[in-house]
Amino acid sequence: MSAGTAGGPEQAHPIRLYLLVWGWLFVLSGCSYLVDYFHLQGSLRWFLILLFMIVKAGLIVAVFMHMAWERLALVYAILVPPAALLVFVAIMTFEASYTLLTRLAFAGLG
């Protein structure tokens, strides 16, 4: 038995899994570079870059940090903070629009 387990033998993940994840990380990184190579612009460019970044981060967290095999509480520790940040960004977006409209109304420009 190993010192890091709670009574059971330590389970090693097959090397095939790690090679598959490294392959996908390489493909996703290539796709990120292709976004710039094909000169995509605007919202599509940023959407694709962020999408590839989030998928790569998810693969790294799930496999290399072993979150895919851990308890649900640890997964929540990874997923809840970014979700809360997205909620706060949405609140700030609505607040910014309200502030702009209020300034335009009182400045006599709107």
C-alpha cells in the first residue's frame, strides 16, 4: 500500500490516456494558432481562442490534476469560482450600460 491512499493499492493510469491528452492538447494549440494564421477577426476570433483555451484547461485539470477521479467537492472547487466570476462580469456589464445611459441622459446628449 502507498502512503497516499486510504487503504487500497495505488492505481496507475495507462500511458495511453496521457498520450491521448497530450495529443489533444497539441491539436487544440494548433487550432488556436490557425485562428491567427487565417486572419480571423472580431468576435469569432476571440470566441474561438477562448473556446480552445477553456477546453485545454479542462483537459489539464481533469486528467493531470486527477479531478476526473476525485470527489465532487473538489470538482466544485474548480468550477464554482469561474462561474461566480462570469456572474460578476455579467452584473458589471449591466451596471456599465445603466451608468452610460444615466450619464447621457443627465448630460443632455441622449
